[in-house]
Amino acid sequence: MSSSRYRFLWWFSGHYLFLMLISRLGLWWQAGHSADLGLLDLLTGFGLGTLFDVGSLVYLLCPLALWLTLIPMRWRQNRIWRGAGLAFSWLSLFLLLILVASEWVFWGEFSSRFNFIAVDYLVYTQEVLGNIRQSYPLGLWFSLCGLLATLMLLASARLGRYLPQWRPLRRRELVPALALLVVLVSVGLNAEDRNLRSNQYANELAGNGLFCLFGAFRHNELDYQRFYPTLPLEQAARLVRTDLQTPDAQFLSNDPQDLRRQIRHAGAEKKMNVVLITVESLSADYLGVFGNPRHLTPNLDRLADEGMLFTRLYATGNRTVRGLEALSLAVPPTPGQSIVRRPNNEGLFTLGSVFRSKGYDSLFLYGGYGTFDNMNAYFAGNGYQVEDRTSLKRDQISAETIWGVADEDLFGMAMRQFDQKAQQGKPFFAHLMTTSNHRPYHFPDGRIDLPQGRRDAAVKYTDWAIGEFVRQAQQHSWAANTLFVIVADHCASSAGKTEIPIDGYHIPMIIWSPKQIAPQRVDRLASQMDVAPTLLGLLNFSYRTQFFGQDIFATPKGPQRAFIATYQGLGYLTEQQLTILNPRQAPTTRWLDPQQEKQDARPYQQQAIAWYEWASHAFRSGAMRDAELPADTLAHR
């Protein structure tokens, strides 16, 4: 047996491990001082990271080894075979370099190895590939990767002359050795095993992009009962039910597992229109009212001064679908995928359900293609009238990217819808979702004084578009009787040294209606899922509810808790602490004041378990369904 049969495996392995090391060094450099990595963090990141690199390499070697085992050795003497082998070697290096560049870009956006977001991106290839084409000089990058692959191939050919020859590796040795390695890697390595340090950057460095990608693909939806700490369902329901007891709420039964309530308010209801604008990636720290000195949001700052500003509101997650889920369903985030993207998510009790029961038309208006993230199907399947960029004519679009049209075009579409509803004499509730504050940060020229292609410029443009929308709306008859609500879907970045950095979930919310809402600041700790019942409370609505969220004003101090989560880590935030639930781990509690660390964390941990466990159970059991939703409203419009 010739020693050359498996030579390519050694060659590929060396280059793969070398490029993974270069990638890890590059990600460490990109993280910079904000990572604050100590010596043990670096040893863990690079040492454990090498183990994950080897684990991913084992899987890559299997199909290569099978192919090299099956082909006859005499083929190797053929010139065509040699040429094909050279081309395949070059292509292997080129693809590995593309992988390194992709991880660099993904890390820059999310400060993370490939995760469930990358899995989603593989599903929605049109939007993602379009976004990449518009955001990065792909021609230059591909050319550089091709050049580097060529140079590495030439260098390895020269270097190979001076390296010692390996002992011939035989089939009877390689096949069982690879099989044993696959078993060991499958049993002994899990993507979550890299989380050994308190510094999240160190844990991410310890990962391997391919290994983490396939781990996220396998665990994109998690069964709470199977993976997370639980309480007896009766106990979980009782704890949640106790928290939901407010002066305005009366439970409809004595069943401890029945959370349905009747909300009652004295006096007349305010039949105002409601326009809920969900702004893409609007972190609180972009606004001047939260201390930003760059004057990026003069219009939002003015609306905040004139209206009701919520200063301690937190997003439930770090993706748009999480924000849409919390704002429409008023539920905590459940592990894995957002409910917006899950099967059997139609006919649920939503904010739109309550407005329809009051005679309103409920609309969802989106500046992008609503097939992305299942938005159109979700909202249409829950009784909303849905309009997206496909409803716009070419002359109604002033600028667009793969993600959607310019925000001013979305607002123009909304204005036409509102005028039509007003002419019909119908009150309306409209949920708008913007897209301009998303890479590649492109918008119409001449609107602001910052250049295209930067996030700060996109924030300022979005602020300009909202200001123009409100100004123009005031010239329409329906505006005087309209509540304008502006809230972010999530922050621009949720990265940090800790697993769930609290500041990475802090978002603004402004409620503006000069004739109805007096200027004020609301400093109560609350969650995105509390927005829906709070709006209904401001309208003085009496209604039957299944929401998990609470009216912030129903009690003197408000809920004073927030739910913030990644797709696996589930956080429960109070004034004192942050409890985090992770799969197959005991709850952890981080005290916000170090002097409180001797307190008993179990009550907070039980609350966290109860809320998340019951929310997951409610969706799976059908308890979130709206029994009063007419069947004909579920048709896509």
C-alpha cells in the first residue's frame, strides 16, 4: 500500500488547524479591550478551542477518508486526476478562507461564534446573501481569498519537500481510528461545553464556528420540560398566578392553572387609534435623553420630552421576532425559536385580538418581505391585515435594500392605510416594523448630514423618518385621536463579557399624544411583554385577557421585573439580581449589588423557573389560543 493514499488528509488537517488558530487570534484582536480577557480566559479560549477544532476536523475528515479509501490507486497516475486533485486542494483552502472571513463578519455583528442566527440565515438565503452583497466588497474579498489560497498551495508544495515522510497509513488503521474518534467526539463534545468561564468572550473564543453551527442547528428549538429546571406545574402556575394578581384583574375561575382574567376599569373607554412603531435595533443609549451626546435622535428626544418616556424597559431578546412575539403576545421568551416562527402559531390571543373585540381593524405593516422570519404568516394567521413591501409600487419607493424599503416609504404606506380607515369610520390598531437601521444602512440621500453605510447614520435617518411621519400625520384628521407608540424590537448589540449583559437589552419606549398624554418619565422596571397590557390600560379598556404581561400602572410600583433571554439562556431580572436558566444546568444568580450576595437566591430562582416553565407549557398545551377568534380572520389577506 502506497503511503500517498491518505497524504491529503494530513495536508488538509494541518491547514485547517492552522487557519482555525489564525481565525481565533483574529477574533481575539477584534474583541479588543472590551473583552477584558485574563490569562486563564485566554488559556481556556485557545486550549479548549483547539479541542473543538480537532472535533470539527474529525467530521470533515470522514467523507474525505471514505473517498480516498474507495478510489483505486492507479487513478493517481492519471494527469486528469492529478489536475483535479490540485484544483480540489485549492478549492479546500479557498473555502476555509471564506469560512474564516465569514466568522470575522459574524463576530463583528454579534460578538459570537455561529449560532442559531446563522442557522436562520441559511434558511433565508435571499435576504442574507443580498444583505452581504450590499454590505461588503465581495469581489475584493473573494479575490483576496483566491490569492491567499494560491499562495498557501504553493508554499505547502515547497515546504513539503523538507518535511519528513510519514509512515504509511493503512486502511485497517485509519477506518477504525476515525470511527473511534467520531464516537468520542459525538459523546464527549457538546458546543455548550465551552462555557467554562464567566467571561462570555472567552467562551466564544473557545468555540469552533462549524461545530457551533451544527450544534445550533440540532438545538434550534428546546423542550423546556426536558432541558431546564422545573417545578410541579401546579406550583409554577400558582407562583405566576400570584404575580398576576392586580387590583384591576379578576381571575375567571379558581383553577390554579387557569390564568385567564377579566380586566375592569371604571369610566368610559378611549376609542383612540393606536400606531405602534417597532424600530429596528434601537438601543436606548442612542437617544440623547439617555445621555448620548451625538445628537443622533433630535426627533425622538423631542417626542420623549413631550410624551411618556419609559426609562427602564427591557427587550425580551436579541432578534426582531422576539420583539414582535413579546409585543403581540405579551409572553416571556421561550427557549429555542420565537413563537412567530413555530408551527401551530395561528389563532393565538394577541394584542390585535383585544382591539378586534372592540371593533378595531388590526394591521401589521412591514417595510420588507414578510415571508422573512414567517412574519406575514404569523400575523395573518392571528387576524391581522398584513401589508409588506410587495404592496408598494415602484414610484412609492425612494430607496431600498434587501431587508426592506426606506422607513419613509413604510410610513407613506401606513399613512395611506390610515386615511382609508378614517374614511371608513373604523378605528385602527397598526403595528409597524421598520428596516432602515439594519446593515447595509442605506437610505435616501439628502435627508441627514451623515454618510451612508454607517449604523449611527441609519439611526439618525430613522429618527428623521419618524419625525417626518409624526409631523405629516398631524395634518390628518385621525391624528388628534391617535396614540403613537415608539419602541425598539431589540438593541443594536447584546454582546458583553457576561452571558446576558443587562445593558444589551435596554430599549426606549415613547408614548406620544399631546392631547391625551401629559409629559412624564416612567422609571419602573418592566419588560417588553408589558407593553400590550399597558397600552390597553391607558385606553381604559375592560377586556378578558390571557396575557402574561402586566399593565405597568396597575400597581403603584409596576411589575418591577423583566425577562431577557438568548435562544438558550433565560434571564429573570429584578431590582436586586439577574437569575439565568440554562439547559441541563442549575440556575445561577448574579447579584447587582455585591453586598447582597449572601442573600438566599432560591425565591428568585423559583420565580424564574415558574414563569418560563408555564409560558412554555401554555404554548404547547394550547392555553395561548384565542377561543373567540373567528375562523374567517385566519385567512391570509
